Amino acid sequence: MSRFQTIDAYAPLDGQLALMPIRFERLSPERVIVANTVGDILVLTQVEFERLIALDLRPGDGLYERATERLLVAREGARAPLQLLALRLRSRMAFLRDATALHILVVTLRCEHSCPYCQVSRRNTGAERYDMSEETALLALEVAMSSPAKAIKLEFQGGEPLLNFPLIAFAVEAATRMAEVKGKAVEFVIATNLALLDDKILTFCQNHHIHLSTSLDGPADLHNRNRPRPGGNSHALAAAGIQRVQEFLGRDRIGALMTTTDASLDRVEEIIEEYVRLGLDGIFLRPLSPYGFAMKTRWYDGYDSDRWLTFYERGLRHILDLNHRGIRFPEFYASLLLQRILTDQPIGYVDLRSPAGIGIGALVYNYDGKVFASDEGRMLAEMGDQTFELGTLGKTDYASLVTSERLIDLVGGTLSQTSPECRSCAYEAHCGADPVYHHATQGDAVGIKPLSGFCSRQKGILRILIETLERGGRDAAVLRSWVSR
Amino acid sequence: MTPLALHGTGRATGFSEGSGRTLLRLRDPADTPSHAADAALIRSTDHAVMALLQGFDTFVAIGDSEPGSGANGRRVLLDNRFSHLTPGDILALDVPTNRVRVLWRSESNHNSFLVTERCDHFCLMCSQPPRNVDDGWIIDEIYECLPLIDPSTKSVGFTGGETLLAPDRFIPLLGAVGRLLPHAGVHVLTNGRAFSRAAVVRNWAALQHPDLWAGIPIYSAVDTIHDYVVQSRGAFDETVLGVLRMKDAGQRVEIRVVLHALTAPRLVETCTWLARNMPFVDHVALMGMEDTGFALANHAALWMDPLDYGPALTDGIAVLSEAGIRTSIYNLPLCVLPEGVRPWAVRSISDWKNDRPDVCSSCSAAGRCAGFFTTGKTKFSRGIQPIAEPVTFLGR
Ligand code: SF4
Ligand code: SF4
């Protein structure tokens, strides 16, 4: 008789195996995706899925091993699997420790463009009462500097913020001084169409290490159609601006955002190629959001999420092929989701969080001193909906803003972990609550997810990414390489 | 290769009646003895005379017969298998039985102390099969040995058995190591189960040692497989909890995965699991199996040619590296590794230098190769063959 026991002596006892908290979603009649609470994923056949649910698993059958490794099943009484899930969940939620890292100053509502999809309801260039004052900026910075986050980002938005550049310069200098006193790191971003860029502004950006973020919708005809301005030269100005920033400040100091309109849908490859041509380091394929003029002009209704997903998938295919040709060029939304799928790092992006990033992830200070829980929240306010307005500068401070009953209700009431549909969704760990979107589209911050464009886009993109990772090979390798660790 | 003789029987004379275990530190006969344990290492009559003049009263001679010097004193004669001994080496002599063990070799960079032969595991491939004996005296002997070691020593290891069966005795010993060998990195092999108890981790962390490592084996992400390999139900659960507690306390942990027919087939999954669940460990060692001890008894169940798990090594290392986990390959000859992972291989088998198998004589990589054990009946990989081109080691 051997001194050694066989493997059967170490198998779970009858009835000892238990399901961990799992969620699933059918990919096809034959395939089911199963995920645990931290988003470890297993794609199973229908038969395997039924065996998993029935706990009809034995060491050696392959399924037992796969399900154990993904923390989908564990022995009753085992402590390690629960500890692992708990500590990974803690790590995924660690963004809560650094509350409100993003502070957006709307330095003016004026704009010299007249985009029909404008989401912020810009004002004409002459209307100077839509500018932020120095006094308001200082009050905003005081709130920003009293948030817990050690490293904060100040983003200047508009309208076209460069129309009020003196205020930006004032705020950057003030913030730098205040951050030093507070022992905080501070980063600056200006979201601009670049039309008003000049050497003075560039020099200032260089001296203060400011990042620029611009809009580029694709080739000239498409971009100019989407973004009219006197002279019809928006694209030429943006392209020239991008090149100037790249030369003057460095390639990594400028990024561009695109917005998908009806006219973009058949042209994703051209749009991407335009980004490559201009030497941009990636693209963020973005759908239109239901705010501002995009609603008034009904551009928002130009396409549904299925058509958008087709656009996205075609775009992703093109981008993967670019990468195979040796051009490192990520799709940034995919990168964000992949970071959620492939790591437990807390997410920096405020729109992919639950608890939602409103207020506790970002605060927005409007030109007139009103404080909003998100950029989209102030867009809604310009349309007459005050739901996401948290207070007025001078009459409030950081603590009362983020502990206001309104914000707590909005954040606490929309957790994807507990919302109908989300709570049982296989993608929950990688998704987020988007109360502003659902409020805007359905009049309810939780929303009915099967009717939500956000949800169908999320499910669609996550499914594309997960299936690509599952297939392995060089597409999967490119996706994995986009994750920053 | 033939391992160096690290224990054997000598002939001891001149030790007083009733002497038991005695530690001897070898010194050059031209040196001056400075400790009661100092013994002159003599290989010739000249040495013997010089040692006598220098005031030595203990002599360790190597050879077939003792080089006479006419001196009295304590004398040990060891045969030529011990010719590798050098000054600085430390021997333990059991006077009644004439048994000699080499505790410390000053020329080695991998000195390690066996702390106990007892173990609460019974691993299928154990190279040092545990024995249920009362060997608490070993820790006392290590305490005695530490002051004899060159204080500039860079590294010291502790193995078992299971080193942490008696943490209340072992952890204070580590404290003494930190004080007496302040420049030494300390590497402890343990199954990590003791760390599932908060008090053990607390005491370990309280040492505040700047370079103390716990090397902990996890053979699979599947509890049943790990428990089977170590022959102990519930081992996986306690070991994983132990690792988590240690990392929570900010302690250094190395995960060791020994590769054989029960573990290598799921190597990629194991690495994926480590990358997702323990990206915070400090090092992962993927290790070839030493075909000795129980590994021979279980050869049929365990043997897998490393050539056959090469692709899994490639993928596993990619997964770990992507997750930013420092990774090394131990105990595997370069020629059996896929070229892409050779830069991860470490020359780990200590003292691979004497008898190199003939096949290696024309190999350009021999200087960097971990080599393989050639004792007795072990089986080699069918992939052993000289590497013709100089291996270029790309940065990781
Ligand atoms: S929004 Fe949709 S995809 Fe996201 S968690 Fe909820 S149900 Fe799932
Ligand atoms: S042939 Fe070369 S690579 Fe292979 S074991 Fe010998 S020295 Fe190592």
C-alpha cells in the first residue's frame, strides 16, 4: 500500500461545493458568459452552464478546474476564495478613497463655433456675461483644493475656453500656489477647438505643463459639416492647431475627441485614418450624448445603438489591423473597459463607476458660480433641468456639496450593484451607473436598462471585447497591450 | 552532476570524553585562531607545523592519512571527497559517531540551513522526505553557528521540512540572523500555512528585516490539485490566506510553482490566476522538478519532459510579465527552454560546476545554464543538446 493518497482523497466532499455569487448572460442559444463579482469571466456551452448551476462538477472533468480558477465555485467553509473576492473588490472600488479628483471650470459659455450637436448650449461670442469671473474662479478652486484627492485634475471647459484665456491663466497660477500649500499635485487640461490658439497661449501651456484636448470628427468635409463656424474652416484650424501643439509641446500633450453623427456612421475607417494622419496617439469613438443642442436639433435621434455598435465594431476592426501593421494606436474606450476586465485597478474614468462618479468623482463649476455634479448635469441645467445642481459657490463648501441629500440620493439610488437588470448582469463589474444619462433619457436616474442606449452600447462593446479576448491570438494580444498597469 | 560531499564520516581524536556535537570553523593555518571553534585546515605537514606555530589546538586534515606534526590537540581526518572545503567553512562534528556535516560553505552563494526534518505536508515530489523526529536541537545548533559566519555574508536560506512548525522558536532565530548577519538577504522556504494565523505574521513583520523573503509554494489555482500534490486536505486554503496576510502586512513573498505532470498542464491557468488574484506578490519562481526523493518514487505520476510544457511556460511568463510580476525560471537547463523564455532562466542549481555531463562540453551556454542533476537514475529531457550560437540575453 502506497504512503500516498490518490487525488480522490482531496476532492470536495458530497455537497461541499457551492456556487459563489455569479451572474450570467446568454451570448447565443449555445453559449453563456458567466462572471463573478469582480468580473472574472468564463464562456461556457449551454451544457457546461447547466452542469455548473447544478454543481455537477468533479476534479478531473476540466469544468471543475476552470470554475474553481475563476472563483465561480468554492468549497463550503473555504475562506481563501471569499478573501480573494473581497480584497479584489476593495481594490476595484479604491477610487472611493480619492474622492473628487476631477474639477471642471466652465470659464465661458461663449463660442465662435455653431455646432448643431453642441451639448452645452453655447452663447454668442459677444455675450460676455457668460464669462466666469476671477472671484468665482477662486471660490471654485477653494472647493477643489479641499477635496480629499491628493492628485487633482483641473479641466477648463466652455463654450470655447480660450475666449476667456485671461481667466484660465489666472486660475492656473492661483491653483498652482494653492496646491503647493495643500501638498496636492495638480494637472491642467484645456478642452478647446484650437481655433484661437496663439504663441502666447502655447508658451503658457508649456510653462505650466498644460494638456490640451480638442475635437476632431474626421476628414475635413465631415468635420466642417458637424462643426460650422464663420469661414467654414474648423477642420483646417483644428488640424493646424494639433500640429502646432505637437511641435511646440510634444505629441503627448494633445488628444482629440470625436463625436459620431449620422453622417459619420459609414466612414469610421476614414475618421480613424484622419487621426493617424495627424499623428494622434489613439481615438475615443464616442456616441452623441442626449444633451444640449443635440436634443433640440434632434441630431441625437439620428441613429440607434445598434447602428452605433456596427460603427464601433467596424472601427475597432480597422484599429486592430492598424496595430497589426505596427502602429500602436488604441481605441481609448476599449482601453478603459479592458482595464476593468483584465485588472482590478480602480477606474479613473468617472462615467464607468458605481457608485456613480457624480460629485464624488467630479465637480463642475459653472461660469455663474453654480456647482454641478457632472458636466452633463450642467448641460441639462442649460436646458432648464436643475436635478444635478448641488449649490452655489460662496454659499457652500466641499463637504456640504458632496454630502448634500440630493447627491446622496442620486448616487445611493443608482448603484449598479443593486439596480434592476444591472445587479444580475454579467457585465456589471465592468460597467457603471450613469444617472445623468438615464435621468435625461428616461426621467429616472436608475432607468429601465433594457430600454437604455447606454446599456445596449455597454453590453455590445463588452461582448465584442470579451469575445475577442476569448478567441485569443493577435487581436487579443493587441487588446491586452492597451491596458496600462 | 555529482553533488559535493556535505556529510560523511571522519576520524576524530583528542576530543574530551563526553563531547557531543561540536562546531568547527575552518581557518587557514597561517591565520591566528580567534574563537574556540576555530580549527586549522591542513593538507600537508607544512600546514600542520604552521598551524601549531599560530597557536591552533584543533586541526581538520583532508587526505588519506593525517599529516603528522607531532602536536597533540583535537584532530579530525576527512577523506578526499571533502577536498572542496576551504577556510571559512563550518562543520558540525558528532564526536561519538564521528559523523561530520558541512553547515556552511564560504564559497557558496546559496548557503542554507535545514531547520527541521518534520513537515505537515508530504509532497509527492519532495526532494527531502520528511521524518517525524524530535529535532528541536537543530535550531540550537544554528544559533551556535551564526556567530561563526563571516558577518559580511550576503545571503542565507532556511529550509525544512517545514520551517514554521514552531514559529515561536524559528522567528526569534531570524531576529538573531538579522543582528549577526546584517548584510544578508534571508530566504525562508515555508508552506505558508502558519501565516494564516495573525500572530505569526505579526511577529514576522515585527522583525522589520530589510531583506527577508518567504518562499511559498502554490502548485495550482485548483484547491484539489494543490492539496493532492502536498498530500494535505485544506492546505491550499491556509496557504493562500497566509500569502494574503503576509502581503497585507507588507512582507516579501515569493510564490514557487514546481512543474511536473500534475501542475504543468494547467500552468497557464495557474499563472493567470496569480496575475489576477495576487499581482502584488514580489516574485514568482517557475521551477523544474528535482528528480530525487519522493519524486523518484512517484516518477510515473509526475514525470513530464520539460520540452512538453515549453509552450505553457512561454504563455505563463507572458501573462505574469503583463501583470508586472517579476518572474524567474529555476532548475531548468537552457537547452530545453523555448528560446523566448531563456532570459528568465536563473542559474539556480547550486554548485553546478564540477562534473558537467559530456553533452554540455561543447555548449556555448554552459556558463549561464542551471544544468541538471545527473545523480543516479534520473531521467533527462530529450531536449538536452548543446546550444551552438552564443545566447544573447535580451533585457527583460
Ligand atoms: S447598464 Fe446594462 S450592461 Fe451595464 S451593468 Fe447595467 S445591465 Fe449590465
Ligand atoms: S547542453 Fe548547454 S544548455 Fe543544455 S544542459 Fe548542458 S550546458 Fe545547459
